[in-house]
Amino acid sequence: MKKCGYLLVFAGFIAASLVSVTNVLQVNWVYFSVFLIICIIGIYLIRSSEKKETMHEETLSRNMKAIEESLERIVDDVKLIRSGIDPNKPQEVHKRIDEKLPDHLETFIESRKTIGHMYGLQAYGHVMNYFATAERYLNRVWSASADGYIDEIMEYMERSERQFEEALAALRVLGK
């Protein structure tokens, strides 16, 4: 279904483009409109098949598992990074963040919409509020590390850890 949609979009745009340039002085609007309608039908087919894939029960449960596992790993890695901070080497912190966290953050971000699909937008907003705050704090830690401000690194690393823990706790409450 999705491939058929892509084919319709491709063919419709090519045909509409050809119709618009075959006669320099006048466009045949009937044919042009028909081909644009074909494109719209193709877009509809693509979106409806993507929605079906997203809302499939197996996909939802797999994504929820990935969300929880990624948050657990993020919390563990943030704790590990925070416990290993050397006050004499603040520039090392952002390197450790870059080593440990991007994959887990990306996994969470790719699957996060599943929370809204399964539990509603209020639950999604609740979890994302904690996650987004933690991520902002982590970005602040990264910048402070690059600039060498150890006090700010320590403070915001702890804040980030607490917010990630809150996000994980909020997510676990949803699953019960």
C-alpha cells in the first residue's frame, strides 16, 4: 500500500510537471488538476499505511520496551558520568557524554510518540516534561564542561540525573 502511494506521488508529480511545461503559453488545468489529485491520493495512502504501522500492537509494545530500556540506560550512564567527574579535568565530562549517551537518547526520541499513542497526550507531556528538562540540563553540563566550569557541571549533572529518574518513574507508573 505504501509503495503504491509513493508510486502515485511520483507519477502524479512527473505528469503534472510535464503538463505544465508542454505548452509555454497555456497550461491544461484539467490534466494538471487530475495529476495533482493523483498525488494527493498517493500521499493519503502513504500516511494511512504509516499510521497503521505505527498503531500496530506489536510495534507499540516494542517501542514502549525500547523507551523504558533507553531511559534506564540513560539514568545509569548519567550516574556513571557524574560519579566519575574529576574536578581537575572538567573538559572530560562532555567527551564522556558524547561517548555514552547519544545512542540511548536517540532511541528514546525515535520511539517517544508511542507514549501518546498508548496513554494519551497528558501522559506523553508528563514524561516529556521531565525528559526535556533533563536534556536541557545535560546540554548545560556539556557547555559548562567545554568551558571548564566545574561547579556548574556538578550542579546540573545532578539536576539532570534527577529529572531523568523522574521521567523513568513517570513512565513506569504508566505501565502499571
